[in-house]
Amino acid sequence: MNALLGIAADFLERIADPAYGKESNEGYSLRFATLLDRDPRFAGQLANAYLEAEDLTSLSLAGWLWYLRWRGPLSEQLPSSEFLDALYDATTEPIIRLRVVDAVVSHPATQRSTAIAQETADRGHGLARLPDSWLRRRMESLVGREPDAHDDREHNAHDDREPGAHDDDASHVEAAWELTVYLLELGDDVSVTALRALLDQPWRGNQELIGRVNQLLDRPGLDSAAVDQWRDQLGLPRREQ
């Protein structure tokens, strides 16, 4: 467990937790800013604290979301993938999971590495075009290995996978769709790049995931020019008018 976060935990909770009241939140926030101005070295250490899954108990979810937002522009790297997985999996609340994804895609290190990866033309296809990151690893854990021709023949002739395999496929599609919705909601360059890579990735749930995105973009009332732009960015064919 990170000792520095443990020491600062109570202070951070009083900044982040609405249960303490607006006056307390603002008062502790001002005191925190004053302390960091006086000791920039401490600010750097706190912003770059190494976090593991076991550190999750140091703060509440509200505390962690506040910390990640504060830490973002001040830190050199994101917390470990193990910590981010633990934080993402600690709740099923969409708004919290969305903010975890946002903290990842908006981090300067993610933006730099994604831009560099896109300049490298020979990185491959699908998720291989993304830099090594929590988001890529999270997606890879859902899509698994690429299906080969033998898989397709077996699947078309008869499905003899182990009992529960269909349930696993369905749960992975649902989890991939959840990430898709978050990336669409954020809509920044990194999110769109990551989503395009996911849609390009061959796996059992690929066509269902693309179908859901198409259904979303085909909803009546959407601006046709904006939809065409989304389709271009995601590598999806435009609909005929």
C-alpha cells in the first residue's frame, strides 16, 4: 500500500466527498492548493505515486476520481493497469466507469503514445495499432485471440464449445459494448482511435458490436453530416441516401 496516499487520504476525502458539505470541500481544497504551492516536490511525489490494486482501499470511489482528475496533468504516467482494473471493477455505475476511462484517454502520456503509434504505418491492424496501455489490455481481455478459418468452419458446422462458452461470448460483447458507449460519449481523438481499433479487431463478437454501433448511428433525428463524420472516423461505410 502506498504510504504517501495513506497519509494524505483523510485530507483528500474531505476535498472530494460531498458528504462533508460544500464548505468543507472548498475549504480543504484551498488548504491543499496552498500546501502544494509551498512544497512543489511533495506535489510531484503525490501526483506520481505508484498505485497497485491493494491501494484501492485507501480512498473512496469519490476520492479516487478526484485524485485521478487532479493527478492527470501533473503526472508522468498513469497508475498501474492492475490498479485501474481494480478501480473500474469496483463498481458497475456507468458514470464512475466513464470517468475512469476519461482519466486514461485524457492523460498526456496516453495522448502522446497514441499519436506516435498512429504515425507508425506497419504496426498491424486492430488493437495492435494501439500503444500498450490499460485501455488496450482491457479490450484484449474481452476479445481474446483472433478466430481462424478452422474456428469459422467449426462454428458454422456445429458448435461444440464447452458449456458456458456462449455465456462468456455474450458477457464479453456486453463489456465491449459498455466500453464502446464510453468512448463514443467522450468522442476525443484518443477515444475514437481506440474504438476504431476495437471495431477493426477480428473476434467472435466483432459483427455484433459493429451492428450495435450501426444501430446507434442509424437512429432517426441524428444530423446526417455528423453521422457521416462518425462513420468515416470509425472506418464504417456510409449509408446510401
